[in-house]
Amino acid sequence: MVRLLPKGVKREELLLAVLRMFNRLGREEVSLVELLEAVKNLQRSYKQLRYDFWDRFIYSPKLANDLSKLEPFYVKRIVYRHDAYLPKTYFALTILGQGRGEVIVNKLDDELKNKLKESVIQAVKSYDETWKLWRRPSY
């Protein structure tokens, strides 16, 4: 089991570390589905987050609430609307969010950093596989 959060780091600030890990892996804009999947994967081995996920639809009201707390300064929401597609919601770190996320990642111990990186990589893979199935064929 992974230890507790470092001193001075709140639960919602760990979301900044998750988004920063996406940035380190080359994803500037992270879809809501990827973010939810990464947090769900992380929570399997790190129970302290205490996010409740719905069974049939991957969503967590507490996580959405924590994102809204971070949104004005650290995180920006981007919504792309495509013709005949559902709108896709993405999140990106602002300049302040990148700095704060880096500080939080540096405060984490190595075991939690590895769990965080593994969960982000798994989320990216599952998202890419999902969109391979759902993409419209190009003619």
C-alpha cells in the first residue's frame, strides 16, 4: 500500500500531478475520459483519494467538483464541438498549474510517482483503443 499524501498537498492538488504527468508524456490537452481513467487506475492501489465512480458510466461527481475548484487558476477547460460528434471536453494546465503540478510531483515519493505514471500510461492506451473503435472511417 502506498503511503499518505505529502504534507501540504490536498486531494484536489493531486489532480494537478496527474495532469502534469500527462504533460511529461506528451499530452498537453487531456480528455475528461483519460483523466477519469487515470484517477480510477491510481485509486485501485491508492485508496486515500476516495473518489466514487459510477458503475456503468465512468464518472465521479467528487472529481468533477475538485476540477472546478482548480479551474480558474490552475486548469483550463477546452470544449471542441464537431459536426455530428458529441462535444469533447479536454483539460490543460495553465502556466501556474504547470508549476504547481511540478512541485507536487517532486513532493511525491518514488512509489507513488511510479503508480501515477503507470496509471496515466494505462489511461492513454485505453483511450486510444476506445477511439480506434469509435472513429468514423475516412473515405
